[in-house]
Amino acid sequence: MPITPVLHCSNTPIGAKPLSSPTAPGTLFVVATPIGHMEDITLRAIHTLKEVGLIAAEDTRHTRKLLTRYEISTPLLSYHDHNKEKRTPELVEKLKAGNSIGLVTDAGTPSVSDPGHYLVRAAIRAAIPVVPIPGASAFVAALSVSGLPTDSFVFVGFVPRKPAKRKYFLERLKGEPRTLIFYESPKRLLGLMQEIIDLMGDRSAVVARELTKVHEEILRGSLSNILKVLAARSALKGECTLLVGGCEGAAEFDRNSLVRDLTQLRLETGRPLSELVKEVARKHGISKKVVYEEALKLKKEG
């Protein structure tokens, strides 16, 4: 019997009518704004920001410049990492009362490496409709011109600042075969690149700086060469996106050999699976995630 697909909005109960108005009451609109160039905003985003009852902005002073450019007079309310726990219940109550709210960040798409995800999650839990108004995103823009594989990638975002946590974080990515995408401040970018070289080797990389802005710059090459170029400068400024090639050959491994090692170690030692996975991953030079998935398959196969 053929299967007939049923399409429906994830925020709308099956059988209910979809939202007809672009600014329906009681809806949270996640609105993407420019990452630099003021003209990188959609007509739908402009219309939505004009029609909502309130705009929750990461930095109201920054957002005011955009609103002034497009003659948008909607009231602004600050919503950022330092007040999200206090503001979120207030905004959820406003949404429940039937107010429409537009959520924006300083640049790009809200809730992506951004405190906006806190409000989005709270709205979903309260059964409030959440509607995306898509647009610019720095990591997508950087990936599109990087020249690195784009069919599969891992958006890492910002790495931990504490050395021990950062090293552990990066170690877990060492065997990842997909393109890695990081956000980092210009002050810490060089240090991050050196750590990646030390832990993962000198891989192909791209640094995209100040995308869509006047001083836009895209550097391609090996991590060491890009690091050398940037280290020679007196200062490094602007928003930076770092893309690093995945671990070559990590996607290919000898499953029979891997299964044999897992089975033998389990029979010989009786150690916890986590320890076995770590040891086998190190021996074969692949990620623990890959080994763990194979161990689960082995367990199901008996």
C-alpha cells in the first residue's frame, strides 16, 4: 500500500489551519537580521518587524540603527545573556496574552550560538507558536565560499574558554570526518588555531573575517600558513569564523578488525564499554563516537 505523506506545521496541531497572518497574535517570530551589510535583510523580515507588537533585541542600541534605516517604529526591549532568565517569563506571559513578538540578535539568525534559544525553548514548552523568518547566518555564508566539503559539516560555535575544558572539547573532535566550523573572538583566534594544530594536525582551513562588511576578508590555506599571516599583523579585529577540514580517512575503517578488537577486549578484561571504546578508538585512529556506534551494532547483532 502506498504511503501518503502528511504535511503540517510543527507548531500547529494536525487538522488546524496554518497561520494566515505573517504576524499572527501570540506568536514568537525568530527574525534574522544582517550580519554586516544593512541590505542583507529580507522583505518579510522588514514587514514582520513593523507589524509585531514588540521586538526583543540583544542590544537595543544596535538594533535601533537597523530599525531607523527601514523606518520601523516598533517598541524595543532588551533580551540578552545577562537578563534572559528574568526576561523570559515576562515575554512568555506577553505571548500568552496574545502579543506578537519579534526576536532579533545583533547579527544573523537568533538562537544560533545566541541566548535567543532560551526564549525559543520556553515558548515551545508553553505551546506558543514559534515562526522562523530566515535570513543571514555568518557560518553558512562562510561555509558557502570556503571551498571545504559542504555536504556534511559540524557547527561547533564557541569553544570553552578554560584550557582544560577546551582541550577536552577539541580532543573529542579530533576524529570527526566532517568540516568543523567555529566562532571565535579575534583575541583568542590565533590561540585556538595553534591548539587545533597541536591536537589535530595541520589541516586545510579557512578564516572568514568581517563578512559582508567593508573590510571583509577570507583567508584559505593550511592552518599553519593562515596562522603565520595573521600573527604577523599588529592587530586582528572583527567577527571571525574558522572552518577546519575534517579528519581524512576517519570515515573509512576496517569494521572486521574493529569488531574483533572490541570482542577480544571484552572477553579478556570484562571492562566497561566506555573504556573499551576509548582504547579501540585510539588504536584505530578514529573517533570514539564511531567505535561506540559499532559497539552498539555488535551488541544488537549478538
